[in-house]
Amino acid sequence: MSSNKSSLAALTLGAIGVVYGDIGTSVLYAIKEIFGSGHVPFTHDNVYGVLSIVFWTLTVIVSLKYVVLVLRADNNGEGGLIAMLALASQAVKDKPELRKWLLVMGIFGTAIFYGDGVITPAISVLSAVEGLEVVSPAFKQYVIPITLLVLFALFFVQKRGTGGIGKFFGPITVLWFLTIAVLGVVQIIDHPEILVAFSPHHALRFMWEQPGTTFIILGAVVLCVTGGEALYADLGHFGKRPIRVAWFSIVMPCLTLNYFGQGALLLEAPDAVKNPFFNMAPDWALLPLVGLATMATVIASQALITGAFSVTRQAIQLGYLPRLNIRHTSVRDTGQIYIPFVNWALFTAVVLAVVMFKSSSNLAAAYGIAVTLEMLITTVLAFFVIRYGWKYPLWLCLLATGFFFVVDLAFFSSNLLKLFDGGWFPLAIGAVVFMLMMTWKQGRAMMAKAQQAEAIDLDSFLEAVFMAPPVRVAGTAVFLTAQTGTVPHALLHNLKHNKVLHAQNLFVTVRSHELPWIGLDKRLEVKPLGRDCWEVVIHYGFKNDPDVPKALTLMRGRGCEIDPMLTSYFLSRDLVVPRLGKGMSLWREKLFAQMHHNAGAAAEFLNLPNNAVIELGSKLEI
């Protein structure tokens, strides 16, 4: 029992460090943006109304939608938009047209995540370093250089993995939450009347009396829940209970105390609106607070960068992105990966965001639109999961998700007002990534179709070959092929040029599925073809790491003993030739051909030993 308690405590501490870093640092800019917009006049009633809206937004979106409802939609213990998409598409697999649209919507939501991944590090770190301006206006000129330096250091250390520094994330973030709670309590003690804002009637009255203003400020109010989707995305790392315990015991109480403390400060000193968070602190605590805030924002950014790596790997497994160089940074934790291309592409975009927007207030205009769109897509997918996957009655599903859909739609619509002030930036990033993902998926389908058109039936071919069998040489040949039942190009080339066949021949197809994990008991599907030839299908989930040699060790006991020292792996390296009038527009076909050319080596992706791989090229027109 005590070990269970200690593991729950450790997981809860980890969840506070990784899951809640983003939402925990939103106190730096949320209230500042709501009142700093100039749309809300300073009156006691307005301060109560805004704080009430913030508190009930946290309650409805994070506590009710994510913690209570969405966390229940786990896919074999995994969460995140791709896991939700896999659940939804499985639930409607008998409705192909609907499934197609859900896949497109889910992939667009995944692409938008990258836009979020660019804005979050930029606004978080910049808003922390801006605390220096409160210390002294003379520091203003150093804010952007220091921000860029911190961001460079953050992205530079990614290649070392988070294992070493990860153990400090939880304690530092707990210290951050306790600090913001204390800052809030000090202000609330001076103005305890601010606590009446807990009553929802203040929020409702503000909305009733100022509907236009309410709609406008929702775009800034949503800043208090950015990072809420991380609860679901990190489900697989920590489990439901630690995430829920962390939220209700530490995170929400501390956030609420800080927001109400900022409100109390504004009641007394409306001028503090320029930076209410840092103005809550006494002068002697400002520099340490800037340092702690910077550490907290770096941790918040780390969670998003790690998330971008994980989402990229899942998208590659599902066939929506080309193979990329993926490095494992931990021997023990397979989830700790580093993707150099994604890391430096994100860094470039983040630097661009900081240099273009120059302040956290300007970035706040760009923030929110991607997050609210992601939240809206999650709600829509959740409806299909609980209706068709869990088989709940239609009225209950509409009631459960309909309310959240209306709330999400209101926030998204409000953020659309910021489209030309910067909201276009994360949308543009998402649109580019979406176009690349769909081009890759469609291009791969066209390749498969072209290969199928030229395919030779494997059974018939082997029958013909063995009528006048070639010389058999010792060892095992593993021919990797995209489609089962067809002759791999590599086999044709091998017979044509080398005029030999190995003693054992395996025709291997690797398949990825819309499930997070597939166990070893379901890893292989083996079909004997006679004469020491086998057709093998290797199954992986989108969170499994492909490892063909390891999977083939499961062939033992099936009449096929594989000696790694006597095994050669044959791959076909297709050169894609775009052709006008087939499938996609020519520029997309050329883009696909370029992506295919630059894709990471299949041998590396499948973990094949370098000294045992033979690649044979062939041309393929699409």
C-alpha cells in the first residue's frame, strides 16, 4: 500500500512538472492581456466579473471537459489527439465517408499542434524575461536578446534528452505553484472582498450587461487554459489518477489564488495592469521571481517540444510524414526521443515569432487561435468516440459534448477577431504542415497503386522459379516489401544479377496500425510458402519502435532459425518520377518526390544492421 502511495506521489510530482508547466505559466500574461486590451473599463464590478469568468473557464474547460470527460477516452492507456483520432476512426470504421472526414479533421488538428508548439515557447519565455522591465525600464533593450539566448540553450540541450534534468522539473514547478499561490494570498489578505468573484453570478452579469465586450475578451480569457490539452496528451506517461490529483490538489488552487491576487492588486492599483503578475511581488523578490519564472517557462516549453517529437513519431508510424532521423536519448524510457529536423525547424519558427512580434502582448494576439481550434476538434472527435465507440444514447452524447462544443466555438470565434493581428501565424504553420502530411499520405497511396499495377503474384512466381531452381546459397535473405503477395523488386534484381537464391527466404511487410501498442503475441503473422520460403507481416502500433531483426527472432520454433551473422536484408529504393495528369497536381507530385528522396533511410528506421543491408534502386512513375 505504501509503495502504491509513493508511486502515486512520484507520478503526481512528475505530472506537475511536465503536464502543468504551460497552464501554470499563463498567470504571467492572461490577466494582463484581458485588462490591457483597453476593452474593459476599471470598475470593481468589472474586476469581479472578469475574475469570475476566468475561474469558471478553468472549471468548465479544464476540470469538467478534460479532467472529467476527455481523460476517460484513453486508447490502451494513451492520450493525445492522434490517440483520440484512432479511437474515433475505429468507432466509425463501418462508415467510410465519415471516417475519411474524421481522419482529415484529426490530422489538421495534429498539424495545428505545431503552430501551438511555436507560439508557446516564444510567449512563455518572453513574458518571463519581460519581468526585467518591472525591475528597471533600462532592461527593456535586453529582453529580446536574453529571450533568444534562453531559447537557443533550451533547443540546444534537447539532443542530450530530458532524463538528466527531468528529475528537477517537478520540484521546480511545485516551487513555482507555491510561489504564485503565496503572491496571490498576500494580495487577497489586503482585499478579501475579491473572493466574492467565486460566485458565477458575477460572470453571468458581466456577460449579460456587456455581451460585445465579453465576446472580444474571450480571446484573452482563453490564455488561462492554454496547456489544458497537455493533460490528455500526457496521459500515457502518468496515468489518469496522478493527473487528476495534481490538478485538484495543487495546480487549480494555486492558479486560482494567483488570479484572484492579481484582481485584488488591480482593485487597489489599476496602474499595475502593465504587468500585474510581477507588480504583485515586493521589490527585493523581483529578480529571483524573474529567474524562477524563466525556469518555469523553460519547463513549460520543454513539455511542448517533447510533445512535438512524440506527435511526429506517431505521424510517421501512421504514414502521414516521411521517415526522419529519430534518436533515442534514454536506454530505459523508449518515449524519450530527439528528432533533429523537428527540433531545429521549431527553433527557427520560434525565433521568427519572437523577432516578428517583439512582445508577449503581441504574441498573445497570435496565441489562442490554434489552441481553441485544437480544443474544438477534440470535442468533435470525443462525440464520435462516446456515441459509436462507447455506444451511449444520442441525447446523452449531444448533451455531454454539445455544451463543450458551444463553449469551444465561442472561444474560437472570439480568437478569429485576432486573425489579422497575428492569429494567422500559427494557422499558417499548421496549414503548411497539414499540406505536407496530406501530400505524403496521398503520394504514398499513389505509389502503392503504381506498384500494384506492376506487381507479379508471389506464389506463381516462386512456382515458376522452382521449376528450374537457381543455386541456393547458405544463409537467410529478408526481402522488405510494401505489399503482401507480390514479388519484391529486390528479389527480381537479385535473381537477375546474382542468379542465386538463399537457403531461407523471408518476404517481410511492416504494417502500422491505429493502436498505440501491439504486443509481442500479435507481432508476427507468418504464412509458409514451401521450399524454405515464408511470407511474414510484422505489426506495430503507432507508439511501438519498429525493429525488424528483433521481431524476426520470434520466427524460432516455426521451422525457421535465423542466424543474424548469416542474414542479409534486401530493400528496394524507389526513385519517384512525377507525371502530369495522374492523381495530385504536378507541384504536389514534385513536392512528394522531393520528400521521398529526402526521407530517412528505411534501414535505419527499421533498425536493420548497417553491414547486412543491400539496397537496389528502381524507378516508379506516379
